[in-house]
Amino acid sequence: MVEVRLSALAISDLAEIDEYGAEHFGPSIADEYARGFRYTWGILRTHPFAGSARPELGRGVRSIRHEKHRIYYVVKGDVVLVGRIYHHARDVRRSHLQ
């Protein structure tokens, strides 16, 4: 089993997602959506390569979907480092992940 770590940018992304969800859908829906991210971290702990390879975004970059969001990460040894979390409709380019 590996450790999942979130970058400062990913933590900020989660805070924005939670704030938006609470404002537009209510706190209980936002909490439920956040639980889904925690479920996804569990998947990545046991299956770090479960996400799709995204070589166009950088060496080793992978992504996995949670509902309306994509989680961008790299696997480094026994650590999954989540770099960013973006809405699936966003046009993501390599520069956005740094």
C-alpha cells in the first residue's frame, strides 16, 4: 500500500470545490462529494496505477476521475502525489499542473 499526498495546489483545489459545492448545492451535498475524494484516495493507495497515463501532460502524469473532476497525479516509489484537481470540462495543459 502506498501513501497519498496532496500538493498545496491540490489542497487549494479541494477547498474551492468544497466551497462551490456548499454554496450551490448545500453543505450536506458538498460533504458527500468530499467523501468521494477520500474514497478515490483509498483506490490510489491500493492501486496507484489505476488512473490513465497522461504522457501529453508530463512524464509519469496520470489521471483518475471522481464524478465531475479529474485528479492529476504521479507515482513516485511508494507515494502518490496529487498535483491538481480540475473540473472535467477544463482544458488541462502541462503548464497547469506545475
